[in-house]
Amino acid sequence: MRLTRITKTFGTHSNSTRAVDDVSLDLERGEILALVGENGAGKTTLMRIAAGELAADSGAVEDRGAVGFVHQHFLLVPELTIAENLALIDPRFRFATRRTLEREAAAVIASSGIELRDVSRRVAELSVGEKSKLELIKAIARRPSTLILDEPTSVLTPHESDELFRVMRTLAAGGTSIVFISHKLPEVLAVAQRVVVMRGGRIALETRSATAQDLALAMTQSPLPAHGERVRVRGALILEHANLQLHAHETVAIIGVAGNGQSELARTLRDRLPHAAHIPEDRTRDGVIAQMTIAENLALRDVKNADEIIQRYSIRAHGPRRPAGDLSGGNQQKVVLARELDAHPPVIVAAEPTRGLDLDATAFVHARLRDATASGAAVLLITSDLDEAFALADAMHVIYRGKLSERMTPEEASSRLANLMAGVE
């Protein structure tokens, strides 16, 4: 596929944003190309144009062929089962029996090389990690000549990410061109043959040989932040649930393979702690109401002074009346943070708070959570990102089949995580 001088602008003439600015890019057959950059850099917009989902204002897309696109925000029917969602992509099974649908769905999943059990489950019951797998299986089943993956590992465990990378390499070896949009630079360097960095709608760097520091500089024009030593202070007991204890001035992380009860725990705590701050794992479904403005979303928690909040939380938007659905994922997450944290709640339940965010947005979220604990809040962090857990947590639990391990320090957890997450300890 060849993209030539692609330009795309959103908004009116007097209030417009140029998302993609005169970008040309060739995708080679059988290549894994990583596309990286901050939220709002134009990565997803460029790939939506490549896939034919958006029309460019100018420029051309040549040799498009069949394109599979695994979106960061899931395009699944929650009320249907795994098998029924897969059947939607193949009209041959529109009037098939349930038994036939489930047999064919199991065969499609097996041929993809991705593990996803029990095709009779409804999508609404799946974890975000399992939904991500289902989206990937749907895309692979169409046998595309180009496969675009938008933040595919953001909700996957390291084992699941390795599984994905094996599938990507197999597809590339068979001639599929793969575009891997990611903010996780170690993954990019491990799997990509070529890296393209976008900044401000343009290509800032194209390389086949770069370090994480090189990429971070090209993305943000500043080096990766250094992690200093944390002083851990444990305050009064604020919450006790099963063998989970939360104290003031601390962050407790819960980690585990997707589908082991993380979503259920977050829902239980949301019901039990209605006045706590809740950062949901799926911001588009449970975090913001896309049709409402930024100001209206903030008002759901009685947060006023929307203009001031937009400035304080660095939300990139043309005013508080802009619909939340028009914002990038990182800016939507900042709206959620502003609404939930501005009142300084004593308890914060943060589920996958940096899923799909770039380096700067991730650092911003982490800084806000650290500020909260420094001010006396107790933070429960439910995350599939082990780097995030070790960066923030004062204590850890592993969740396996709905049960929490004993409380561990990060030092204790580092040597036991693999066994606990696999259920062999």
C-alpha cells in the first residue's frame, strides 16, 4: 500500500485542527511497521484513511487491497456471543444453527493461533483483554493483505502479548503487511522491522535502527522521564474487602491474566463505594458520554469551572463545549481523571487507567495518582501493565480465578508473579 501526501483537517475553517499534514508512507509486503507518537499525533487518523474509513482532504491511497483494522475501541455487539460476533463477518452462517455457528467459530479461533475459550459466552461478559483478542480474530479471519493494530497490547498480559507477536510474525511471513500502533517502546523495538514516529500530524522520524530514547525524543522532543526512589508511607486503614486492605497514602496494585475477575472486582467496589473515585477500564463505554460536551461530562460529578479544569488537566480541546467523543483517547481519559479526582476523594479505584495512552499522557496519569496518595488518598490500581504496577505500587496482589493472593511488597512480588499469574503457586 502507498500513501501519498495525505492531509486531513477536522472542524470548521475558523476552528480547525489539521490531524494529518502532507504525509507519504509506503507499506511493504510482509513487513511489520510500528507507528508511534503522542495522542493526537495523527496515527489513527492516517490509518483510518489508509483503511478507507475516512476520506482524505487531499492525497491518494494506492494498492489498498483488503485491510483489517483492529480498533483501540472495540467494534463488537455486546448482546451477541463470541460465535455470533464472528458469524457477522461471514454471511454464509447468517441462518446457520447455533451448533454450527459455535463449531465454525471454534475452528476460526483455532486457525488464528489465538486462545479464546467458550464461544457461547456473550461479549458483554468478556474482559477487555478477551474483547481485544476477539477483535483480532475477526480481522485475521478476513485474510487481509494489510492488518492495522491500534494499541493491541494495551489490555494484554505479557504472555498474551507474546502470543500476539507470534501471530504477527506468522502473518508477516505469509506476506501480510502489518501496522502496529503502540506507545510501548520496548515492544516496538522487539517486534517491528521499521518504526515511523508521528508528531503534530507529520512524520518526525522513520528508522530501521533506533533506541527507546531516540524514539521518545522524536515523539515528545524530551527524554524519557527518570524514575526516582519512592518514599513509601502507610497511613490509616481506609478499606478492607476480603483479604484486600487499603491504607491512606498508598497504592495497592492488582495484577493478573485478563479474565480472572478484575472486571468483577471493579464492579463490586463501584457498588460498595459509590462515593469513591472510579476510573473504569473502558473509558468509551463507562468513562465518558461521547454525545455530551466536556463541561457536561464534568458536571456528572458536580465539577464546575470547566475552562479552568481543561487548563489544569492539559485537555487538548477547543473549549468546554466540544463533544467528548471528538477527543483523542488520552484527552478523554483526562476528562475522566478531572471529574473523578478534582474533589480529592479518599479512595480511588483505577482500572487500566493508562490503557492505550502515549508516554506523556501515561506520565500525566501516574503523576495525578501519585499526587493523590501524597495527599492522603488510598489508590487501588487494577492493571495488566506490569511496568505500571511496579512504578506505582506500594503493595501488590495477584488475582487468579477471582481470588486474590496474599499482600506482597513489589520486591516479594517480582520473584513470584509468573507462578501466581499461572495459578501454580
